[in-house]
Amino acid sequence: MGRSDRLAPATGLFRSGLHGRRPLAYLDPVQPTAEAVARHPHLAEAQPAGWVRVDMHTHTMHSGDSTTTFDELAEQVVASGIDVLCVTDHNATRAGFELIEQLAPCRVIVGEEVKTYVGEIIGLFLTERIPGGLQPVEVCERIRAQGGLVYLPHPFDPLRNCLRASVIDELVGLGLVDAIEGRNAKTSLEHLNEQAQHFGVEHGLAVGAGSDAHVAEALGAAYAEIPDFDGPQAFLASLRAGRVVGHHFDAPRRWRPRIIPSVASEH
């Protein structure tokens, strides 16, 4: 299928908070499974050598509206062939840190989808949790203070907890936004994704994509395909050089017998 070699992280490389740095060792390429390709046909497309597939928006059982366990996530990461996973639980970072070793060789970028009183903001490359309920400007400033990137999810989807248009304009005007989600797989109206992509280009923002997976099978529904990178700023530069890939996918959660581990509150 022409997939580029998957890269493995060096020992301890992700413990400083610079999650997603360029790894040092090569492993055999991992092919998406036939079942994953049947769900998300674009996974069968070849990607340029030296590029990686980054799902920039995912959830685990640490989000209040997702029951995806770590084992289920790990299984689907392998099945979909995702190279880098941004774990962006609602108001929580714990799962991202805990998954760094479990998902290897897939690299983990620790993120958080922070709820403000006027919508949600994602922080990527975080080193600590940001509490919910803050003003949008403060959330962005706290993300930047950690050396992280500010990423606006599902920006124009009225059915989602998106920021108000006036708030988006304010944050962009203040130079507090690094990237915008140009394709969210749960957004059902294509013109809303297109609107986000056009807004990003017009305002000089990097454009990303993610599955917004609340069920494990959604992994790979949308992602950014970018040149490999080493740290947050290189990631941002690669995002500008890459492309968004994906389709609409919002399948209902399938019932299966399982035990959901208890999740202690991070609040």
C-alpha cells in the first residue's frame, strides 16, 4: 500500500512534555486492517514517504461522554495505522500521559478539549491540565505558557459546542490561535468543514483534522497527513505543509460486554 515506515519513540523521549517528537528508530510499516479500510476507505491510500498520519482530536473514557477503554483504543490505533494520536479528553489530560507507553510505537500528543463558557478550545502538547470554565483568552494563554498549541475544534458547527464567531475573531485578532480544525469527522454538513478550511487559509492558520472519536472504531475517520516532525513548532510547520483527509463518520456506539475501569475525577 506504500505506507511509509512507522517510527518508534526513543526511551523516555515523551516524558518532558514534548510529546510527538521525532523518534529515532524505524520499525516495519503497519498496514491498516481490511475491516478498518472498509469503515474508512481513505486509509488504503498511499502517503508520501516520511509523512505521518495524525488524528488530532480523540476521546477516551476520561471524557464524560465516551466509554472507550485504553485497550479498545490501542486495538484500533493498530487497526487504522495511525502514526500519531492527539488525546484530547474533555477537561482532562490524565489519559494522554498514561497512554504514551501503551500506544507505542504510535506517538501520543497530550492534549485537552477545554470547555469555556462560550465553547471549546483544544490545547496540544500540554504538560498539565487546564481547568474548565475559564475565559477563552485565559485558556489560550495557559496553553501557550506550557509551550503548547491552540487548536480550535469544529469551529462553525452549530450542533457542537463550538466557540461563538465573535470569540473566534477576537482570539485570532489577538494572535492566540495556531490552528483550526478543517475536518471534523462528526460534523455532518460538509460545507461547515469547508468553511473552517477557508477561514484557516484566509487568516493564516494551520489547518488540522481529527476523528473526534468517542468510540474506538472512529479512529482514522479523519486525520492530518503531514511531514514527520520534532516538537510543537515543527508540528505546526508540518501541518501547514500537509493536508486534511477523511469523511463523515458518527456511528452509534456498539454494545459489547466489557468492564469500564473507574476513572477518578481530575477536577
